Amino acid sequence: MTQISQSTFSAGLLDADFPAPPGLTNAAGEHSPRRYAVYRNNVFMSLRDALGEAFPAVKKLIGETNFNNVASDFLRSNPPSSPLMMYYGAGFPEYLENVPQLSHIGYLPDIARLEQAMRHAYHAEDVTPADPSALSHMSEAALLATKFVFAPSVHIIKSPWPILSLYNFTMLPNQPKPQRRAEDILITRPEFDPQPHALPDEGAVLVESLIKGMTFGQAIEQAGETLQLELALSLLLTSGAVTQFITNEET
Amino acid sequence: MFDLERGLPAKPGVGYKPQHFTDIIDAPGQVGWLEVHAENYMGLGGRPLAQLHALSERFPISVHGVGLSIGSEGRLDPEHLSRLKKLVDWLEPASFSEHLAWSTHDSAFFNDLLPLPYTDGTLAKVVEHVQQVQDLLKRPMLLENPSSYLKFEESTWQETDFLAEVAKRSGCGLLLDVNNVFISATNLDYSPQSYIDAYPTDLVGEVHLGGHDEDKDEFGAPLLIDSHGREVADPVWTLMDYTFEQMGPRPLLIEWDTDVPEWSVLSAELDRAATALDKAQKVRV
């Protein structure tokens, strides 16, 4: 009697060329690869659909047929490593970088990174944003010595491409045609819907430095002279990105 | 031990989809309880958990796992178990259920309910895993019968006996998916009524109904596929009536997971579920 281990059963689930294991039959006891193929098809389609749901802008940009081909190749070598399908596709942006047929769409991996970050932000822990008025009574010295604590939903995406303009142009109606420029994105989640914001010049360095635990003054220095400080600070304070200001006295 | 008097009410329930949140709050119709897939609520926060919390204040909730891989040869994933514990402790649902199936092997998660042979060895493993889950959650769980597309030559147990023995040894209850019974019986050429006759119906804490697709195998034999993407088929409703005649009314879930329709379509299925439950009630009285 053929015994089928789960290694044997699963070996052909992601590979259509792999023969169906022996010992799997129909009611009459006849070997039936077609029946095994139902599982293979379920696995394949469910993972492909999960990637399509996770990366709708990538799918729209390259079209359903191309997306399905790329997703199928990806999932064969990258099945999920956890049952939390909401996070599936961690390696997909990097994978896209190495698909020769897509190399002419240089911004595609960054669009995938943006979608992935939005998805993580969607499921991030709930927090209450800090009240920006806490900063208004501070002396300049105290402000520069302040550290910022960020919401778990905050993500930064840096790109040499206009990825937010491209993303909006792809996903929303009546958007202007993207102009060729670099765009860095700050993702926040004020309540339940993640919001991507374009960061002003050197704003990404400022926020990344703050996230690393630098004081506001140190982060400004890190960002350099071309930093559009007022724009960056106003975005941080109005977007719900910050959950706490730690003043010098508290540290 | 499983206790029929605890758990979900013997009313129609529906598999909750976020796009129906407002409809369910505004026009619940026959909805007596809701079922959610555990894994969709294992994020850290945000809208999914907020909606679930709001719904749990109005309806009994059934948490239905699709990723625990209870039928695994190997051990259950400790990280996944602790996520499940966190969800169940937070939500305190009316019921927790999982499948007689596996989905994880060598750290790959296949996102499908894969079949296992029914042998003494797999029986012992399933019992061990069910007990582990029940010890962790400090409550009995329900175990669902699969939809089968094929037979393992090595199986030595009938599915109904296998499930009864798992329940006897572990103290779990059972989730009877009547659509799965119909699918398996058609695919493996036996009478679905005889399956119900042999099934330990006194242990049923919940019933599932969903839609299936029709195909054929390479020999031209019918091959039904559990798709949860359409209305419950008429012969499945007939089998449901037969089952209720044997065991009386039980919590009855409508599952619709792919190509999810507008609320009105689901609501009509729930009306049909309510009618089936009413009929079962009258037969008992």
C-alpha cells in the first residue's frame, strides 16, 4: 500500500510538471492525476489572487495577463511562510527588479514597495497621534532637543521615480500626468485608511533620522541645507505620524 | 467536553465579509451570528479588528481557522498558536472551529485545505493537535469534515468513524459541512444520506453550507469542487433537510468566499437557511 507523506503530496503543488503522487485514486481505485490537480489549482489560484489583491497598482500597470505570469513565477519559488496572507508577497518588489521583461518599467518595484507599505500600515497597531500644540510653547532650544515617537503605521519609501504621482494616476480618476522627478513618500494612517504623502526635499532623511532616535536638531542637521523644514514639519504634525514628543526633561 | 447547549445559537449565520459591514449593521435580516476567518484578524490593529469588535457587540461570533494545519504530520506552529490565543482571548467568541486538513509543510503555507489519509497514525496526530489547541484556548473546539476530491489507498478508517474517534478521544465537537458531504459523496461515489446516517450528529455544534462548482475527472466521472462562489445547490438543501430531520436544528452558516455578491443575494440565502431551520424546529416539536 502506497503511503504518501506530506512532503510527497506537497512536492507537486507548486509545479505543474511534477507528476501526481501514486496512491491517490478515484472511487474505483484508478490513479487520477486530474483529482490531485484540483489541489494544485486551488493552491496556485489562491496565491496568485492573493498577490493580485496585494499589488493592485502593479497589476493595473502591467495588465492582468502579464501580472498573472509574473505572479505565477514568483509564487512557485516563494510560497507564503505564514498563514497571514495579508502580509504575503514580502519579496515581490525585489523579485520584480529581476524580471527582464519588466526592466523597461523601472518604477514598478517601487510601486510594489508603496503598496506593500500601505498594506502593512493598514494592519498596524492602533495609536493616538500626539497633540502638536505641545510644541507651540517650547523654546527653540527645547524644540531642537525634542525626540519624536512615530506611529507603527509610518513608512518611508524613497524613490528616484515619481511613484506617488504614478500610483495616483494609476489608481484614482482625474489625476494629472506624472512629471519626471524623484518622489519620497511618507505613509501614515490617521484612522483606518493609510495615506501616502509626498515628502518635501530631504524630508525623508529628516523623518528617517527622527525614527532612528535623533533629536529634532540632529535630524535637521542630517537632512542638510536643502531641507524644506517648514513643509516637512507641518506634514509630520498634521498627518498623524507622531504619537509622542519626548522633551529633554523626559529623557 | 463539547456541550451543545453552549456556543452558537441554532439560527442562520453568515461568513462575514468587510464589504457587507454597513449592510449587516443596517439590515441584518435573518443574521443570528457571524463567522470570521481567524487569520484575517491576526493583524495588529486597524479597521479589521475595529469592525470585528463592533460586530461582536451585536452578534455572537464564530472564529473559524483556516491556517492552523491541524492535520500536519509535524508540530503546530507555535507562533500561529499564540496569535490564535491572543485573538480568542481578546474576542471571547461563541465558538472556535478548524478543519480536518493540513496547509503548512516545511514552513511553506499552501493556502488550501489539503487532505490526509485516515489511518491510526494520522488519527493519533490529529487528536494530539486538537487537544493542544483546546488546552491552549481552554475551550472545546469544533472540527470540520473536508471536501474530498480523491481517495488515499492507505486509508483504513471511514471518515465518519475517524471524526467520531477524534471527538471521543479529544473531547472536541464537530462542524458538519453538508456541502462538503455532498461533494465528497459525489466525488467518491457513495450516498450522502448514508454518510449522515453514520455521522455522530449529537456532536454537531455548527453546520456549514456553501456553493460548489462542477467538473469531471479524466474518466468522465463527476468532480465537484468546493468553491464557495455561488448559491447553495438544490440537492445540498435537500441533504440539509434530511440532516436536520436526523439531528434537529443547529447553528447554520452560509459561506460565500469568492466572487462575493451583494448583501441582498446573501440575505436571500439566509432566508432560505431560516426556512430550513423553521422546518427542522417543527419536525422536532
